[in-house]
Amino acid sequence: MFDLKNKVAVVTGARRGMGRTHALTLAKAGAKVVVSDISAEDCQKVVEEIANVGGEAMAIKCDISKKSEVDKMIADTVKKFGKIDILVNNVGIAQFKPFLELTEEEWDKTIDVNLKGYFLCSQAAAKEMAKQKSGAIVNIASIAMGQVGMGFEGLAHYCASKGGIVAMAEALSLELAPMGIRINTIAPGAIETPMATQQGPEGLKETAKLIPMKRIGKPEEISNAVLFLASDASSYMTGSVVVVDGGWLAG
């Protein structure tokens, strides 16, 4: 049920961190993978990693906040592989900034990448998926999503974007289900990524104390959830939020 042979997957933000491990995990499961990010050189390195494990991939430079680039990414994917079965919306940016010092430009940039970008990619991919009456979209949000999640000081813009991803996916699940397209969201907790290291070693240690499992998660532990939601193993799931956080929210 986790076999992705003959499937085509696009992973955004795949040049490093979780995106890289998502791309490798899907490739190892048999999918042809489009590795997308803002650096073509870094994406090509991941493509080479995938080739080294026997997979097939292509690198595409794309700023997901720009519709023209997103449309081209999806068009190039279809031109190369003939279709798109899986989209992993993984790109995310975060910069700690006190709310009263947060500039309009900083707010706009975060929303443009973290939320608008997910809208643009989902819309472009879903138009192609609708033609074949099947597809799976997997969003990477965060436990910093408000409501059933939590807020974080200094990340008002980031939390707003991640909460927006969840709300948008719930609405899209209703519209896309009749087209055979599923859309689900993963809410990671603290994960060992370049973004998390902004806290520094001591900050990570303090964060780990708040987590019942007393450790920071590994990117591969999120990628396993991506594989589940991208595969037929989750065929009856859409509009869901899967929390992978070591028990942080439960605590």
C-alpha cells in the first residue's frame, strides 16, 4: 500500500531539511520526483542523491510565491513525466520578530511563501490531477497553527500562515473530493532542520524539555507521515490534520 511505482510527485522546498528527506522517501517508494526550490544547484544535488539510490528525479527552480513560476513548474513536470499524482507543499520560512516590531514587508513575505504559495501550487496541481480523477496533496503546516495547536511568541506571521494552511485544506477537501483528489496536512513539532537551529543548541535543549519524548524529532519521522498520506494506505483520509510532535500538544 506504500508502493508509489508509476507515481509522479512534486516536492517544494526540497533542497534541504525536511523537503529533501520527503523527496528521498518518495523516490525510494518508487515515485518519480520533481525536486523544487529557489536554488537549482541545491535541487540538483538532491536529484543526484535520488539517482544514487536508484530513483528518478528532476530539479526545477521555483519561487512558489510567483504564479508564473508555479505554473511553469507544473507544466514542466507534466511535459517530463506525463502527469502529476502527488504534491507535497513543504516550503516554509520563519523569522522570529516581536509583534510590535514586525514590518508589513516581513508579514507579506511570510504569508506569500507559506500560505499563498500553497494555494498557487495546490491549484495548479489540482487542475492536472482532476484530468485523471486522482491525486494526493500533502501540506506541511506546524503545531504553531492556533486553535487545537498553539501559538509562539515572536511568530505571529508564521502562526497565521500555518493556521491558514489548515483552514484552506479543510475547505479544499470538500471541493476536491468529487474529483478524486485528497488533501491532508501534517503538523510537525520541533524537528531537526535548519529552521529549528535558529534557536541555537541551548534553545533546542530547552524545547526538548517541553516534549514528553524529551527529544527533537528527525526529518525522516515527518517523511514517513508524508509517504502514508501520499499513498493508498490513507485512501479514506482527506481534510485531516496529522500531528507528529513527540506528544508536545498532548502535554
